[in-house]
Amino acid sequence: MALVEIRDVYKTFTRGAERIDVFTGLTLDVEQGSFTALMGPSGSGKSTLLNLIAGLDRPTSGTVRVNGAEVSAMTPAQLATWRSEHVGFVFQSFNLLPVLTAFQNVELPLLLTRLSKRERDERIRIALGVVGLDDRMDHYPRQLSGGQEQRVAIARAIVADPTLVLLDEPTGQLDAKSSQEVLTLLARLNDEFGKTILIVTHDPAASGRARRQLHLEKGTFVEQGSLVP
């Protein structure tokens, strides 16, 4: 079953007098429970596609549906609520708040929910346990390695039990060992917890962990493959 359905999407930016066509009729299905790597050169539209799926940006025309909901037609208020329940987003730059502990950073998405403090605390402990950082929950980002910071970011992305986890170059700032730890974690989230994962990456090691690889060039899929697990 397709969790993400993108149909005939056009996306155009204007820069001064220049018009930039990123997508001209893009169509894509992402199956529920899949682990997909989105690859391609810089400027090919990979991050734009993630932003459209997450509702952080809107298509110029066409539709984006996630789990049956038409993301591209929601109001900003509807998007904020929908995103907090259905999408976990992990950025390349971690985006942790330096004045908050790991525990407090992971708690942020839950502040938008109606969970009690006790329920929030339980979810945070579970999420940090899943990423192997239950012994670092009181540490601040400056007290963590890059790999640990990225794992905190992943814990924050999964703490609300989202339908879909989107990651933009999650290993881009990590050394080889930390990258492998993060990729092993993503594979576990997919295998054991059934999370649908879409990762934008230039890293062959990252794409190699995915079960499906999509290649974007100039806003068009030039090659689509499937890797047998």
C-alpha cells in the first residue's frame, strides 16, 4: 500500500527575473514500511521533495498525499497539527537547541500534543532507549559527539510515533563510525518497528542500507531500483 502518493507535481521557484522549474509533472509512490534512499546531484530537487512530503513547502500544482490525507491542500494550522502526528523530520545540521538537554530536545514535539507530563516522560525515555542514549538524557548537545547528537535528533523525530520518518543527509556531518551507528539504527527502526523511512543522501553506505533507491536528476527520476533485503 502506498503511504506517500505524489501525482503530477510541478514546483517552480522565482529568483529575481529567473524562473526555476524544479519539478515538471513528478509522480511517485512510497510504500508503507519501506526504506527508500533518494539520491542525485546537488540541485536535483531531493530536499525540495522531502519538504513537499512533510508539508514544509507546497507544490505549484499537483497533489501530495500521505496516508490518504492531501497535504498540499491543508491550511498552515492543519499542517502543524498533521505534521506533529504523522511526520518525523531529521535535518543534516541536527537542529538541537543548545540550552536544552537531550531529554528536553526530544520532548519538544510532544509539547504540541495533549499527553500528560507522565505520558510524555515515558515516551521520551522509550525513544532515547531505542537510539541507545538513555544514559545521556541529561546531557546538553555540547556534551555529546556528533553521532550522539544525530541520534538525539532521530529520537526527537520518532518520539510522537510518526507515520513517516524523513531524513535529509543524516550522515553528512558524521565520521564513518558514527555514520554506521546511525544507519544501523535506521535499519532497526524499519525492520523492528516498521517505520517508513525516506532518506536523502549522497552517501553510498547510506543508500546501500535502503531497500529501494531512487535517483533524481534535474527533477526527474532517471533510474528506479529495488534492493532485495
